[in-house]
Amino acid sequence: QKYDDIIPKYLPKKIEVAHKDGWINGVRHDSGIVFLDDKNTYVIVLLSKNLEDEVKGMDMLAKISLEIYNTIK
């Protein structure tokens, strides 16, 4: 994956994330697997639509990813 602007953006660098993002005008999304350790992983899918500001929208999705990580870890 070339871009790390959503799911892994705010996660600790030691956390491995296998993900794939995509976009068209006004829509950003990212889905992937977050590997917490040898035994614990979770699947995350973040979707959006009708974004007026795609940069702010991607940042909000990245913050949601961090909140999910903080809840699960």
C-alpha cells in the first residue's frame, strides 16, 4: 500500500497494518487488518461519502481508526 493517510496514520509505528484505500471525488475509504500481536488482530473498514473537504475527512477517518485501536488494545 502506497498511502498511509487513514487507518495507520495515528497508530503506533510498531503496529503492522495490511490495508487498501481508495477514492473518487468526495469519497474516501480504507479497509484492512490491524495486527496487534502474534494472536490478536482486528478488521476495520472506514467509509465516507459527500466530503466537502477530503483532507479533513481523511483525517477524521484516521482519528476514528485510532479510537478503535485504543478501545481494542
